[in-house]
Amino acid sequence: MPGTSSWQLRDGEQIIACNTSLLGHRHFLIGITRVRNEALILRDTLDYVGKHVDAIVAYDDASTDRTLEILGGHPKVALVVTNRSWEADIGARRIAEGRHRGLLLQTAREQLQFDWIFCFDADERVTGDLRGFTEGTHSSDYDGVRVQLFDAYMTPGDHAPYQADRELLGFRRFFGPERRDILMLWRNRLEVIFAKHHAREPGGVERVGTGLYCQHYGKSLSVDHWEETCEYYMRHFPFDAYGRKWRDRKGRAIHTQSDFMRPLYEWGDTLFANAVKM
């Protein structure tokens, strides 16, 4: 069946069963995520997402920190697909987006039963009642939900680095008005797949609504992390699409405006009212 057996494990990959009590049961909502070297924020991520989902399936992309250990020890993590060989090639990184998530979806379908899936990144915090919203999305409404994502920024008065002993939700005060509507939730239907050309979002989801909000902290964990992010996109992604803009952002971690030269707003209705869809 397309999307359930099209991706094969490579020699450097394996599936590790973590909390086996989550296997063999029917679940309403599960989460999938791909991570690499996210030990700083990962425990808080799993704790936060774990409040909303029944189980989590993760892809660890050759982490060199404690990411795999944290995943394996968390009670909501059912399975981890591990990769021992990280691919630095620009072309390989683009394919990996869809391939890793395809493996996650395929692995989840083979070993878990579930109705809905939540695809999240470690540096995101969906606000509001994620589970309640999904339970209220009846079959007559949507097959998928796009979540409205806003970037948090470091500002002159708010740029202390994130520490692992605090919650990431609400960590920064200001956000840019640029809004990305990302398909993060969808029903578990076999026509929904991740193909080679897919990245963050799968194909095959037809009836899609928009709801919920998401705080994204990829630009605001610390000044050092900002610089590392700039280097990552410069080295491992196409220069014209990604490298040039991230090269220009080096040394500019602290913001008084968004990266798109718009005012910053505190989280809430004023930000949402001034949102600019990207």
C-alpha cells in the first residue's frame, strides 16, 4: 500500500522500542518528530507534547549529544528510528526531510493503531488545547489542520540564553507578525504519504482547515544557537533559496524588527490581528 512500505531502513538505521506498553493499543492522537542534537530543549518538548498525545515516534538523525538517551527514557516515546550516519550533502539533506518523516509515518502505522497524527519539531510549542481541538474536529469537517506559526525573536531586553530547567512555552516576549500556516495535524488515512519530494508536509490530505497557534523558537534560543543556525543553512541547503539570506543574518541575532523589517508584537490578539501570511 503506498505510504506504508515504500521506505526501507538503511544499514545505519534501526528501530528501537522504548515504552513497549504503548504498543498494541488503539490511540486517538500520536506525535512524530525528527530531531538532531536537541538535548537542550528536548525533555521540555516531550513533556509538553506528551500532555496532548498518547504516544510519540521519533527519528534521531545521528545526534552527538544526549538526544537519543532522553528519547529512550521518556514515558510517551514508543519507538525511535535511529540513524548512525548523518548526511551533510545538500541534495541528501533535502531528500531527508521527506524520507525521515515517511519512515516515521510508516513505522507508526506498522506498530501502532491511531486516528490522528501530530507532526512537530522540537523548537515549536502549539498553544491552546491541542487534543481538545483535535477531538472536536469531526469527520464532517477536516482531514487535516494547518497550525498558524509565528517566530519568536531575541530583543535588546530579552536575549538571555535558554536554560534546560525552564519551560520553552512563553520563553520570549516578542514575535514577528509573519505567519506560516503549516499542516501539522491529519487523520491516519493510507492515502496520506510522505514522498521523496515532500518536506515538512505530507501529500494526500484533501479537506484542510486552519486552527490553533504555534510559537517557534528556532531563531531565539540563544545568540550562539542563532549563529549555528546561520552556518547550518549556509552549508547544507541550496545557497539561492536558503544560504544567502542566512549568510546575511549572521551577527544579527538581536532584533528590533523581524527579519522581514516589520514590527514585533507580544504574543496575543494584537499579534494575530497584524499577522502577515507568508
